[in-house]
Amino acid sequence: MYDAMDVDDGAGPMPETVIPTPKQTPVLRGRKRFVADRDEIKAAVANNGLETDGFRSGDEEGSVEFKVLHDGTTLTTLSLQVTETSSYPNDHSYICFALDDVSAELLTVVEDIGTYPSKPLQDTLTRILRKFARILNGDAEDETQMDEDDDSGSEAGVEGLDDFDHHDLEFAAHGRGSEDVNVLAILKRDFLDVVGAGYHPGILKFGIDDFVLSVSVPVLNLQVPRALSQPGTVVSSRWPVIAADGSVLGGAKPRFHVGLSKNYKPSTASVVHAVRSFALRDDELEAEPEPEVEPYDPDVDPWEAEQRAREKERERLAALPIDENAFEAFSLSSSFDTLLDQKLLPLVKLRMQYGLGWAAAEMLHTLGEQYQMKPEDVYQQYGQKLRQADKDEAAVTRKHNLPPDPIREREDKNHINLLLVAFCYLIRRLTICTRYCLVCHRRIESQYEALKPYVCEDKLCTYQYYSLNFGPSIEYEVESNTEIVDLLVSLTYVSCFEGQMQQGMPLGMGLRVPKPATAIKNAVAGYPGYNVAGQPDPAAAQAQAPTMPVPDGTGLVDFDALPTDYQRASIVQMLDQLPAVAEMKKYLDKARGKGKVRLTKMDDKVPAAAWSLLRWCVASCTAYLEEIVDEDDMVHGIDKTWRQMRFSVGAPDAEAKFNTNVVNARSQDTNAAKFPSLYAFHGSPLRNWHSIIREGLQVRPPIHGRAYGNGVYFAKDGSVSMGHYAQRGTSKWKNSAMCPTSCVALAEIVNLPKQFVSSNPYFVVADATWIITRYLLVATAGYSPSTYNLPQPDTTKTTTQPKSNWVGLDPAHPLTLNQKPIMIPEQQQKLQRLFEQRRAELHDLDYDDGDKAVFAAGDVTPSARALEVVTKANAPPKAINKGPDWVHNEDWVAPTTYRLLPPPSDATTAATMAVQRELRQLLKEQQSSQRMDDLGWYMPPSLMSDNLFQWMVEMHSFDPELPIAKDMKAKGVNSLLFEIRFPPGFPHSPPFFRLVKPRLLPFLQGGGGHVTMGGSICMDLLVSDGWLPSYSIAAIMLQIKLAVSSTEPRPARLAQNWQEPYGVHEALEGFKRAARTHGWTVPDGTERLARY
């Protein structure tokens, strides 16, 4: 499985260069343009007998409200909101709500407004009125043609072209026909950079001029959250020209798609499906014929005609061939599509203008939108905060091994490889996706980080997430996690049917539902309307008599307006109308590889609110649940009627807090030092598990009191939890294949039972950070794994696996079920075997002919001006020193007191490319230097071995007035010889610098120069706290030379035993001592570097 990025140019790879004449007056953009357009709409907008009235600003930023009048009568009142005022009027979306009741026919128009193209307010209002008029008049005008007319073109022109010259437009100047060779040459440059970063580029051609570019990487190579075991692919349309400052030239705007394919690039037919909504419409290249539209027959019942059309569509999909290398979306595809389409280019421009990293650019962009400020004002006011964001990102980079930064690390400062930039940004956001909102894409500012991608607290984001499919794809979840979807729907159903669900209702989703005939009362004592005994309180019920909403003409009411008891009943009613999840999967499987298919088209009898609730059941669950089907991964000793699932709930730092408590337990207790944790069971009634799966095991205030104290209760023997506490549900979702009847959690607990609230007969734990859930056990009624084509496991039989494959359990607190021992598998060895198996499945990449043509193309021929710029940039600097130059002494650096090392075996491709890039830059600078004493350092060619990760560098030509220079001259020392060792994780981890010889006077004996007693360099930029991946080795060497030359607090001097070289181990010890003294963090792997 691969992760690919494709870029399509729409109407051709590169149109002929046309430089528009810059406008003499400024073109309003963003919020200023929106406000101007809004203020201009003072008079009523009229069209086809309809008009607007009462036009005013809404309560939310970017929103307006107005009435639609027909013959003086109000049809409806609408709230129209622009999602991104900063992108208005060329790259925004609309969201529209009806503020009062509206007929079903007009409601379809309101719901469709969200699909309208980016147009100014006046044009959009006119289109809304025209749509309303067609509905009211029964106009048979060709709506498709009308939509195409409305969607064509772009309102705004290109501004700022006067800031760029012809050289900036060189990429756009190479277009079609005879210029194709130059196009391939330009693509070759970008392709080679992509390969150098460890990714796989590709090109897919459509006819003569159209093409799509792709970038891919095997999923196995990605370090993504566990909940994203299969990440995504990207497609873009219209290949843009990016100026050196990040501006887009020529009007072309890329569009992206993220998805999956089996090979390094998807099939042409599936890419056509992905991009054809962006005007890639070649009739000869369509992957499938458009369905024929039946002529209108007035004698046929409309409902029957609709059923015929749906059946024909199903037959058409079933007859289509299956594409084995299809471009498939995954759960977060739509979110990443929007992110790249709307955010990438503005972020690139901000980075280029202000020299920022990704984190700071994202913050600047967010603050600008939030406070409606210009970027320069945001930068001036929040500069320190922006710089801190980039520093924080450096720590995140080390933790998550984020991809390289093509903007900071590019060699040609006049060229931006958008192909590589977009893909690296995608991988970065994919790796840390749980830190960002899936809808607005802003950083989630909360104390905890979600375990799975989710949304921020903004109500608009919540609505879009659940109602407008801005979050995970429900189709993907049904296909990939069928059993889990069944379980989640079933638990939601039981929680509502049995009156348990009180909070966390699906509010703010715009659900329109039939009014339930009866309510489902709250079954939990202590809530409003009930006394402490759990019985209804008549007085309280009378005082809280709910106000019921009145159904509209369609018989529907607003779900949010229903009392809670009726909301529970409505959820039960809607879920009962959903088909079985297994049937949903079959429906999707039939259409796999045949284009986009939505579950909402599966059965028109299912209300829209039911599909929305299905999505809510799945998307609101932020826990990680995975059905275990491999018998070796299962907990042994548990009856096979209990389905086993891996179960993690809470924030990622919950695991870190738990591990910290485990470490503390080791130091407090001798038994915990050997067995730091224990396992126990927790049972709870089935109706509680909807909330437990979302919130975890929480310590809640007792309603009736608890016999052994307040806390989370655990049983040492599973039969206690499975019997008395895991009460069976009294209801079930009628279409469930799993039919869960009871649930039990198997949790890992810090092994300090003396500090529990109680340890006999039950464990009662008051601190939730001492608990981490590991497994969910689900008892089922009538469930057969064959429903989902799963094997029938048997964990009750005796296992023959070696003892090392099981978790060591504390014999003082044995884990049993019916007094028989339970065995928990050790996961690490299985994961390693699985990783090796998947790694073996990777095959050597074989580029097709189209890609080979790109790699075989000639190099880019720069323009005359570009050659002039390059010549000036590469001109050798004028000599500063005069007289005899410094001369390298081969005998002085001979490897008699140190050894050259073999290359590391665990270096990543990204690290290798980064070291190669640094080496090329230094050698280029060394070769172009007219004098060595002006350069100040030298890399001896004789010491350049096959190991890229070990460098030997001489520093020389110090100021002759410095004490160190005088000492070196007196002793005949030609240079200071340094060794640089690069870690396998470079550039995310800093290199290790040490002085080999001569030996300098230690600081305690009156020396200086920022060199430790062991010869390592005492500088904060070489430790985890101060290192940034953007630092270059040339800049670091300059800093080291300045530090050695510094006379404060004391100058560097040669030691009396200056002939004795430093050892690598004493350098490491000196480095660690200096770090402890200054409170710095020693980079991970430093000791390993020094062991060679």
C-alpha cells in the first residue's frame, strides 16, 4: 500500500506565458473584500420575481442573514456564512442554514448551497434566488447547463505581478508541443529532489497536454498514530508557478487529493475519477460511461421512477470492472484534501516572507484569520510567540521523526519544489494529526491530545464534522472496521433504550427527525426528575414539564429542541431504520475500485438523520478499538464466546503518565521492582459502555455509596466481573450481527496495592493515572465470526508457545478466570515479526515509461538573466589575507591516534540525504575558496572514507594575536583537528563534535575556548534544548571557531601535554558533565555514537 500525491494541471501542463497588466488600483481580497461586498448589498437583490429583504450581518464572523420574499410573502430566512473570509472571493466555501421552517423542496436548495463555487456574495445571492424560482415555477430549464455557467471562470484577477520579472515566470513559459522537452527537464529537477528525500514520484498523462503528478511512500515507512495504520494519498489539479517568495503566479491553483494505492502511483482510470470534478473531462478518457437519463414519463409514479433509477445505478456499478490499483480514499482523505487546497500555498508564502518554519507559519496564519490582522502586524506583535512555536516544533520533530523541510534545505534559493514541499507537509501533518482540528485545521489548544484525530470545540466545526462529512469517512470505517462499527452502534442503542445516556447527545448537527411517540425515561438515580432511590419524582417531573416542538409540514422536528427523554427515543427510532453493518459492507465491496459510492445512496428509505447518527456513533468515539482475530494475539484462558479487542482510551499522554507511575513504583516497592504492574478485570452494565469507551474508567462520585471506598473497582478473578458486575443488556439493536450482551475491560494497574483504597476482596483504585485499559471483552449472543469471514479462535486450549512470549504476572496477585490462570501475550515480539513480514513484501520500484522519460530528460536550461544571477552568486570571494597561505600537513592529521569508522547500519534515508547535502555544500565552498586561510577550515580528502557519518575537519588560521594562535605557532601545531559524528536521526538530532588534538588547557586550570576537559564542545546549540534541524554544519563550525577564539572568560591555550590526543570516551564524559552543569538535555543516542 502506498501513499501518493498527484498534481494535475487541468487544461494543460503549462499554458503559454501571458503576463497580465498589473492593475493600477489595489484589488481587495480577503475580509476587506467580503466587508465591502456585504456593505454594497443595501438594496434588495431580485431575480425571477423573488427578492431579498432585511439583509444584515450575522452573529458569526463572515455571516449574513436575509429574508427571501415571493410576491411580498416571506418564504424563508437564511443565514449564509463564508467559511474562510481570508480566502474570499476566490477560494472560500459557503454554509447556509434556514432560520425558520422551510418546505422540503426549498430545503434541497438550501442544503445544496454548500456545494456552490467560490463567487462573490452578489452572484451567490442571485443564484440562490434563481434556484428558488425554478422550484416554485416548475421551470424545466437545463439545470446542469445553468450550473456549468455559474461555476465557470474565476472572479478575481492576478495581483502583484509587477513584483516579478520574466525569470520568475520561466516555468510557465514552457508549455505544449515543441516545448515538451523543456517541461520534462523542469519536472526532472523536481523528481530527483523527491527521490533524494526517499519518496517516489510519478507522472500520469491524459492525451497530449494533460497530466497528473504523484508522489508516494510505502505506508510501512511512515510513523503515524496507531489509529492511522493506513494513511493517505494526494491529487492536485493545475500545476502552478511558485515565485521565490512563495507567491503563486499565472492564476493556476493546485488542487490535491489524499488516498491509497497498491503501487507507487495509482491507475489512470481511478485518477480520472478523482480529478474530473476539476475539469479533467476528456470524453475518450472517461473510466466509465455516464448513465443515460430516462425521458420524463408523466404516467409513471415519481417514486417508482426514482426506484428504477437507483436500481439501474446499482446494476451499472456492479457491471464495472474492478481496478486493483485504484486511487482509494481513507478515513481522513477529505480533511487533508481541504488542508492542502486551502492552507498550503498561503503557508508557503508566509514562510518565504518571514523566514518561518511550518509551526510558526501556521500560527501566524491562524492569528491573522482570528483577529483579522495583516501578516506583518501579526509578525510584529507576536514575533516571540512565533519563534517559540518553531522551537517547540524542533522538540516534536525529534519525538515523531518528522519529514525533512524542503523549503529550508533547498540548494537553489530561487526555486521551490512544490511537489516535494506539498508531500513533506502532508506527511508532517499526518504524523501529528491528533494535534489539529480536522475541520478548521487549527491547533487544538487543550490540556490533552486526542488519541484519534478529532475536532476543536468550535460549534461550527462540530456541525461540519458530523453533518457535512468533514471528518473521517464512514464508508472507510464500515469497510475497514466492520465489527467495531457494529459494536459502537449497538452500545449507543442500548445506552439510549435503557435510559442511560444523559450527556453527550448528538447536538449541533442539524438533525431533522420525526417526533417520537413516547419518551424513554432516565434510568439513573440522582439525575433531575428522579429521587435518590432512582424512582421518578412526580413533583420534580411536574416542575420540569418539557416544551415539545411542533412538527413542520414534513412532519419533522429539530432534534436539538426535543427534551432529553425524547432525544433518547429518537436515537433508538433512527438507528432501528439503519441496515445491518454487514449489508453496508457488502454494498461498498461491490463498488470498490469503481468510483465514489456513498452509503446514503444505499437505501432511500433510510432517513438522512439515521445516516448522520451512524456517522456520529463512529466519529464521536475517540478510543482505539481493534478486533483481535489472530489466536496468538489473544489473552489465553478466556472462553471463546467472549470477543477480544485491543482497547485504548484517553489521551496519548495517559500512557506516559502511567509509565511514570510504574517507574516510581519500582523505586518504592521491592515487589514492584520485579513486577511493576498487575492486571485485573472491570465489569459494568452494558448500558454504561457507550460512555466508558469515550471517557475511560473514571472515578465518579458514588450515588448509593460503595462498600470498599470510592474509586474504580477491579476483580482479581474474571468470573466476578463477568458475572455480577457486567450486567447483561435488556435490549439490542435489531440489525446487529454481533449482538453484544456484556462487556468487561482487562486493565493494567500500577502494582502498589498497599496504596489502593482497598485491595481485598477487590482492588479499588482512586487515581485514574494508575490505570490503563488494554483489552475489551465482549460477550455476544448469536454472533458468528463467519459473518465477517473471520476465523473461529479457541483460547481455552493449552498453548505451546514459549514462556518468553507471555507477560510476566505477579504471583502475589494472580490473574484468573474461574480460578484458572490467565495468560497475556507479549506484543513486542509479534509486532517485530509483523514488521519484518511487511518489509519483506516491499519490492524494488520499477518506474514505467512515462516516469523514465522524465528521468531521461535533459537538465533545465536557465535564462540569460538566471545565468547572470548564478554567475554572480558563485563568483569566488575576494581574498582577505595576503602573503603565504595556510598549507595542509598530511602527517599532522594521519589517523594514528584515532580510527575511521564503518558506516552505521541504522541510518535513515532522510539522514543520509541530509548528510550528503551538507557535505556537498562544504566541499563546494572549500573548492571555490581562493585561499585556505580566508576559509578557516579544511576537510582533508585523505580522511574522507566510505562513512558519510564521520567527518574529520581541521580549523586553522586563527587571529595571530590570540593566545591559542601564538601557542600553536610556538609548538608547530598546524591546526585543530575535529571529529564530527552524525547520528542516524540527523538532522532531527544534533551531530557530536569533539576535538581530537591538540589537547587544550582545561577550564579549571585556567583554560577557555568552550572546550571541555574531555575535548567535546560546550555549546547549547549541540544539545537537544538548543538544536534545530535547520542549522547547517558550516554555520556550526563558524560558531565553534568563534567560541575557540573567544577570550571571555578566559582564552584557549595549549596544555602542557598538548601532544596527547583526546579519547572519544573522555569527550563523552566531558560533554555529559557540561550538560548537567548547564541543565541541558543530552541528545538520545549520543552514548551510542561514542561507543564505536
